[in-house]
Amino acid sequence: MARIEPLSIHEVDDEVRHLCEEAERQSGTSASTRTYARNPAVLKAMSTFRAALAREGTIDPVLRELVRLKIAALNACRY
């Protein structure tokens, strides 16, 4: 059980709902994004930061995905 429950998609502020929907489309879940949505300013800042990393990052996309999978497995998370 999560220490901080994610909001339901209907509880997410309209201003950041599209970020949750995009996370759902990309990874099949938006639970993490909906948890950050409890504070829309934080969610927007995190999204901007992640977008900059994706644009400016130097790690090969295949390696980045393998790292994500390994982290999910180590934390017993569905990915």
C-alpha cells in the first residue's frame, strides 16, 4: 500500500490532467504522476525537468529503458 495515495484521474486538477494522461499513454500507469498531482506546481516542475533530461540527456535511449526496467524490478513495481 502506498504511503501517499495517488489521486483518481477525476480528482486531478484540469491544468495538469494532460500530464497524467500522457504518462498513462506512455507507460500504462500514471500512479506516480497522479501522486505528484497532489501539488500541481511540483508536477509541472518535474515534467519540465524530465523533458529537459529527455532532450539534453546523453544516455542511449535503449540503455535508459533498460535502467528503468531494472529499477522497477528491484522495487517490485509493475512497469
